[in-house]
Amino acid sequence: MVKKKLFGTDGIRGTANREPMTAETVLRVGMAAGLHFRRGTHRHRVLIGKDTRLSGYMLEPALTSGFIAMGMDVIIVGPMPTPAVAVLTRSMRCDLGVMLTASHNPYEDNGIKLFGPDGYKLSDEVEATIEEHVANGLANKVVAAGDLGRAKRLDDVHGRYIEHVKHSFPRGLTLAGLRVVVDCANGAAYRVAPEILWELGAEVIPLGVTPDGVNINQRCGSTAPQAMCEAVAQYRADFGIALDGDADRVVLADERGNFIDGDQVMALIGQNWKTEGKLRKDGVVATVMSNLGLERYLEGIGLRLERAQVGDRYVVETMRREGYNVGGEQSGHIILSDYATTGDGLIAALQVLGVVVASGKRASEVCRLFQPLPQILRNVRFGGGKPLDAAIVQEAINDGQRRLGNAGRLLIRPSGTEPVIRVMAEGEDRGVLDGVVEDICSAIRKVAA
């Protein structure tokens, strides 16, 4: 594993106007990425999108300046979903794509996601090289005054992404007659998501479409789906969609307002694509966080569940390496490589809606294919250091594993995107799980205080 300091599991992320998300560091990251991707004698281009955070106004021009200093032309597209940046980077023949977002985090945070010219996120090795450039100095790497890049703002790219997403919906089907709630988390998809559903014929009830710079993910979106579920019941809708701040993640609800997570989505798409002959290699890629119930269901229909480490980038890498075309995370990152190079919440939602429409049944009859095993996940915030190395924490973990035995599963890991330890336990007996998780969390709190 390549050791990195700036980059986590999904790009660079942190509190805005604090390291590493300062204008100065972001400018240097732009310069370093520009240096790495400046190859050949052609005019180099980079595309920059962002979500709706207030700090985007600070970081976008800093990043732009960094690329211009390295001789790269910059295309600025404003608020757009992360998967749109991936698509546009490839379709517009750019050398690099950048998304300024902290995904599902609160507005105080921001981050940088980088995409290569093929529309895929960068490898650990490339990220490490960019970090080396940042650390080793860039002043003598800039271009001459006459070779500086230029910046151009494009306002017509939303339609390109809308058509791309609509193209993924099964031909011959329409959403006419369906009432759909879509919660855009006051984030990057606040314009395109309602438009896509409306153009496909749905009656759309939009939530989270009034961003003000500080309300992104605030009691809305995929990390707070209660608002979406309640709206489905209130408006007697047929379906609910909740996206996160950059719209690469989605969770759903049936007509009763019952929650549908990423595991159920992967099960449904995997089963449907197998039936239609679209599924490659008879399997689905998920992470170690996905429920054992998903694995058992897929085995029952002759499919394999291939597990990757947490992070949609690692799911994509496994899919590409092993030849799968369906993958994702329980949290709602769903990657369908027939249509996208990264998670795309809208494309995933449309695949599920396509199955619902084609079946002629209600979503509640179609979207729950297996009974998940009890699974408890809690986050413990810490200020620094390595709490998991403490003897008291190791003792609690070992004791928890003994109590679960062969009837359960325990996973403890530091988040790659925020300063928290994630503690997950899964098994048949919820009472045992509660006790195990609480004991481990309590031990972590003692050393993390």
C-alpha cells in the first residue's frame, strides 16, 4: 500500500480554510496535478466542477490558478454531480477532471476528487506522485508567461449530463404515472436530478433544491433519508430518491416510505441484469461493509459476491481488474460500468425504477429481495493519534470477537474521509451485537478523549 498524507480513501478532504483545504495548499495541489498530467505538446485542458458549499468560492479560483500556472486551460462548469465531472472529462477530451466536494460531509468541510482522462479516479500511485510534487516544491516547474493557461466558464454542460443519464434508462419505458420524491441534499444535483425525472415523465416532488452554501446535507439527503421517506408517505408518492451532496451516492424508499439501502439496490440490479443477460462474470463487487444477507441471496441465485476494501474507488478497481460490471457499497455508491466510471446515484435510481416499471408492481413488492442480518454501525470521533493501537481497545475487540464466535462478523476501521473510528458488528443476535459494539466504542472513547 502506497503511504499518503494528503489523500484519503476518496481524494483530499478536510475543514475548509484549515489545512489541507486552504487556498494555498489547494493551489499547490492544482499545480502538482497539472505537472503530472502535462504531457505532450498539445493544449492541455482540465475540467473543474463543484458542489454547493460556500468554500467552493474560495477553492475553485485557487485550483484554477494552480492549473493556469502550469500551462493548462481550465473549463469551469460550476455545481455539477461528481459523476458528471467524470463523464464530461472523458467526453470533452480533457487531460484531467476535478470535483470540489466533501460528498456527504457537512458544509464546513470540502475536498478534491481527481479523475484521469479516462474518467476514472486516480490510483494510489498517481496520488502519491502528486503528493511528492506538492512536498518537493513547484516554483521552478511553472511555465513561461506566454505559455500560461486560460480559463473558460461553460454554462451549457448540464444538458449533456442529463442526456447521458436518461440514456441509461431502459428504452421503451417511461416514468409517466409515477410520483417520485427526490431529495437533492441541497447539493450538486439540485438542478439536474428533478429535470431528469421530469423529462422521463414522472411527477416530481423535489426536496433539498434551495442551496445557500451552508445547508448542504443538513437534515436531508442520503445521510438523513427520513425527510425523503416522510415526504413519500405525505405525498403518497410511488418512490423516493435521496442523493448525497455530490450525487454519487443514493438511497431509496418504496411507496410505503420504507428505506432501501445500497445492498438491496445491488441485489436487485444484479438479479435483473443476470436475467437480461447483461451481467458479466456472474457476480457483484461490494465491500467488507455489505450485509451477509446480500452475500447469501446472491449465492442463492448463482452469483458471487466479491468483497473489496471500503471506498468506491477500490470497488471500481476490483471491477476493472476482475471484469465485473456491477458493484457498490451499502452506503449507496453504486457503480454500473456499462454507463459510468464512478458511482452515480441517478443512474442507479433509474435502473431500479426501470425494474419497477417493467414489473408493473409496486416498489415494495420488487425492491426488498433479502432479509438483512442485524448489523450495527457506530462512529466514534477522535482528535488524533491511533486509538486502535491502545491495549484497552485491542482487549475489547478481542473480547467482542470471542462473544460473536462463528455466528457473527466484526469490523473496526478508521474512516478515510473524517476523524472517526467506524465500529461495525453483524450477526444473528442483536442483543449480543449491541453489547459488543458498545463495549468497543466505550474503550475507544476512553483513549480518544
